Amino acid sequence: MGFSGRGTNGRAENMTVKWIPCGNGFIAADVVRWKESVWEKRSSRRNTRAVNVGDRIVTAEVLREDAEGWVYLLTRVCALSSVRLPGRKVTLLPKGENIRRKRSTIERGKPERLLWSDESARAIVASKFLE
């Protein structure tokens, strides 16, 4: 069975994806999704403020985190959530792109993580005693 959720007979199988709120409790190898605002500069002048054009929902796999609090992610899905200014385009992140976000930025967007098929394996990976 592939990622499309279709079996060998071509019909969609009963695959339910469960997301649970995680706050700051995500680790490397987790798949997380969160909502983030998209900002755009109004003009090339230095003194102008950026304007919030809308929101997007980003789903990405956590690759690693460094000591300064940056989280390195691999984009899986990016979808449009809302548009605040008509006529302005919300840029979506392409699938497979490596991105970097501060952990606090992800936490601000109410992150959820995808449940692992074997949560006991995740508990072993997340254990601070095995570092």
C-alpha cells in the first residue's frame, strides 16, 4: 500500500490519521502540523511595515533541533488556511523543501503531532535517559 491510502484493489482503505496536540513535546522524527501567519512587505521602502496577508497550515517532519532552539523540518504538505487581504497571494511552501523555524514559532501555531503506529518506540526515542 502506498501513501495514497489505496490498497492493491484500487479502493481506499480504512486509514484514519490521528493528530494529538503536542505543545512543545515534539521530537526528531515526529510529523507535526501547525498554523503560521504569512507576512509580505508592502513596498521596497525601508520604513514600511510588513502586512499579514493570511495563514497557512504546514505539515512537516522534524529532522533535528540545534542548541539555539532552531528546528529543522522537511515539508510534507502546506495548505492555505485563510486570506486576510483579498488580492494578495499567500505563498505556499513546496513539498520536500527543507525549512527552519524557531521552536517558539511552532508552539505559537498550536502544533499537533501525528501518532506513531508504535508509541512505545517513540517513548524510547524520546527518553532523556538514553541520550
